[in-house]
Amino acid sequence: MLSGDKISHLSHLLLKGLLDRKLVTLHDEEGAVRKEIKRAIAAELKIGEDIDAVVKKKIESLSRKPVEGSAEWDVLYRKFFDEEEVRRGRR
């Protein structure tokens, strides 16, 4: 999880990039837009954390448990993570 300061910094960078490229035009709404960007980032990170927990639990439930960090564990983690993202409509 990113800290609140890092999320805030990212929101500033994203908004600045959008404004610099003239992809959005704002008047007095910058604070509200930054707040919404922060909320969206935090929500996405939370979903990622939830998926991570589900995937690790699924790997732990296997009869033959691979060692975390091994090539087999990494392959299973990525496979299960991708499946969970699809199941949740993220892909």
C-alpha cells in the first residue's frame, strides 16, 4: 500500500499532466479533482490488496504447497492473480 503522502503526490502529478497536455480544463475544481483522483487510487490499491490476500490463501490451500518466492509459487501467484482480476471484471 502506498502512503497517503505518496498517493497525494501521484494525484498532483496526474492532474498536472492532464492540465499541461490540455486534456482537461478546470476552473476552481482542482481540489475536488485531486481528491477524486486520490480516492480512485486508494480504491484500486485496496482491490489489489484484496486480490493478493485471496491468491495467497488459495496457494496455501493447495495440497502441495510451493515455497513462497520459488519459480513455481511465482507462476501460481500470477496465474491465480490474473484469474481473480478477470473474475472481478478488472480485465
